[in-house]
Amino acid sequence: RNFELLDVPPPTEEELLAYYQEHREQYTVPRRAVVDEVRIGVGDDEQSARQKAEQALAKLRAGEEFAAVTADFSDVPYVEDGVVVEEGTRGTEFEAVVFALDEGQIGPVFQEGDAFHVVRLRRLEPASQQSLDEVRKQVWAAVAANKEATRFETNANKTLFTIHGQRYTVGEFYREYQELPPDFRTRYRGPQGLKDLAERLIERLLMVEDTYDRMLDAKNRQEIEEVRLDVLKQMLHQEEVDDRIEVSDEEVQQYYDQHQRQMVEPPRARIRYIRIGLGQTEDERQRAWERANQAYEKLSPGGLFGRGQGADFAAVAAKYSEDETTAAKGGQLEGWIGEGYDLLAEIYEHPFHEKVLGLKEGAISQPFEFGGSLYIVQVLERVEPRPLSLEEAQEWIRRELELQKHDELTRQLSQKLLEQAGLVVYDSVLRETLAGGTGS
């Protein structure tokens, strides 16, 4: 074994910074438009839908409130704070109309996909650059993947291990790893995971190369049988389940129609914050709380300092916040935050989101603890939940349907194997055994 070849050093700060500088264009917040929208589905009568859209436009241009017209005509509800449209997330025609409007202007009736739209532009927000701290997780993952690929390519012809004198190279191992299903790659990610996978691969090859001799040893028989069955189970699952999963566009549409009320984008918020690290000792922790409470008192109207109104948040952030990137910008975090679709990430970040999304626009939170630091957060802007279009929801729907089909095909495979095995369950014996009887 030469498993040290699988040790890939984690990214350094210098590597993260270099990658970020080279790929800055990937880490920009696209320009956004905040709009009011009337959406009228085409349905079976396109002409009637267009006429309805023209009527809605006429009422808006005559001065009727957008909320009232939306209630009378639109398939989607009126959003009090406006609908946020990020460039590149809606259809070509939709964005062409929206981003050509002046603030306050109502555009013409236009068709995008399966609906007619009437849109009023509230405001445009230019594109902005995200800082390294804001995208650190994405940059770290990209650099780590690049380092892993480079290391394995460089050492592709080196021997990872030998079995019966036959070499197995790093390159061969890495190709096997890349061909694994995504959930298996996730399970064996990182240096230790790759070593665990290599150990399993050695077991598999030993089973194939030396099965007969090893099976003669009664002490190893159960262990080898378990390994053999596990390998066969994975192979069978790949052929009978994973390779048969297909989701059609019609199934995606049907799911969307049946669950349209659940297809909602979670609320989001723009924030600025003050972060104060809690340190490592109890004394450092106490000093951090004292410092956070001082900052909060300065921000609170009528606090200990006798002000009629709180101090300027940007000034307090510049003085107290230990997050250098945001402190230099008055504590403001670029982009929006909100509940995400990445379950693992959301498990970690949910307490922070819960605190922030419970605040009204303009409100300032009391200091709270999260991730080894204390935070004081002000909500600058909120976007309430909004319905998702089919185009926006289809990727999530497709994954959900794939999971459902995976579970169903797995159930069918289990049933098929039980039938082929001729399994018979004697209910009376089972009941007697569970009741503590002797059974026979």
C-alpha cells in the first residue's frame, strides 16, 4: 500500500485568494430588477388570454392600483415588496422587456413561455462583486477539487497498491472513483474517504483473485461472503435501479401543476451586521459580550447614552465589527440571504436565517450567538415569499421525481428478489414466537 499518494493538502489562504482573483467574474451578483407583475396563463385559448392581458394593461395605464389589477387578472398574487428578477433567471423575452424599462414605467403585453405578462419596473440594481469572504465555501470547494485532480494526474502512473504482484495505479483508482454514483463519491470524499474506498477496492480484488483459497478458511468465510454480497448488491442496484431512472418533461409539468401552491421561493433579506468573535476562553467570551452590548446600546434609540435616536449603524460597524470586509462597507453584506435548498448547509445556517428573517425591514437585532461569534444584524430590505414559475422550479422537481422513482424501483427490486427466493412467512409461527411461545 502507498496510500500517502491519496493525501491532498487542503487549500491555503494564498491559493484561495489567487483562485478568487483569477475567477472574479464568476463571483458577481448579477444586476436585478424589482418589478410588479401580472401573469396570465395561455391555457387552451391564447387569444382570450391576450385580450385579458390587454385589459389589465389598459386599467394600469388608466391609473388603477397594481395590487387591485393583479387581484382581478393575474395567476400569481401581488407581492408587496415587488418581485426580484435576477438577470439570467427568467426567459429571454421577459428580461429583454424588463431591463429596457425606466423606473416606474409599465411595459407592453408580451408572451414568455406559456403565459402573457404585464410588468412595471420599480427599480434597477446594478451588478456587484462578491468578496472572497462571501464566497469562501465555493472557492474552497473549487480549489480543493483542482488540487485533487492535479495531484492524481501527476501521480497517475505511480503504484497505489499491488495484489499478487499486479500493480494498481493512482490513475486507475481515480478513474474508478469518478465513475461511482454521486452519492458514493460524496461518501468517500476527502483523503480519508479515498483511503477507505481503496481498502474496499482491495477487498473486492482479493475476493476476485483469491476467492477459492480464502473461502477454504472457515474463519474468513462469513467476512468474505458479506463483502461479496455487498459488491453484488451494488452492481445489481446500479443495473436494476439507477440506470432505469428517467423523468420526462410531461412528468415535470404534471408535478408542477399538482403542487403549484408549494412551489414558492422562500423569503430573503439584504442585511448589514456587526460580528464580534467569542474567542477561546471564558474571559474572552465575557469581553466579547460586553463589547457587543456596548455596540447594541449605541444603536438603540433612548439607550444608556440618552440619545433620541440610535447611532449610525455604519459608524458603529466600522468601530466594533471584526469582519474587516463588511466593516469597511458599513457592515453591509453583498447579495441576499435566506433559507436554501442545500439541506446540509441549511442545517448549519438555519439558526442565523431564523434570527434574521424574523426581523422587519429596518429593525436591528439584539446580539445573538452563531458559529463562534456574536452578531448584531439590521435588515435593510426584505423580499417576501413568491411563487416559482415552471422554469424556475423544474430542476428541483426533476430531482424530486428521480428520488421518488429511485425509491419505487428499489422497492420493486426487493419484491422481485423475495419472489425469486421463494420466501414463505408462516404467520402463526411468527405470532407464536413474538408472543414468547416455543414455535415449531
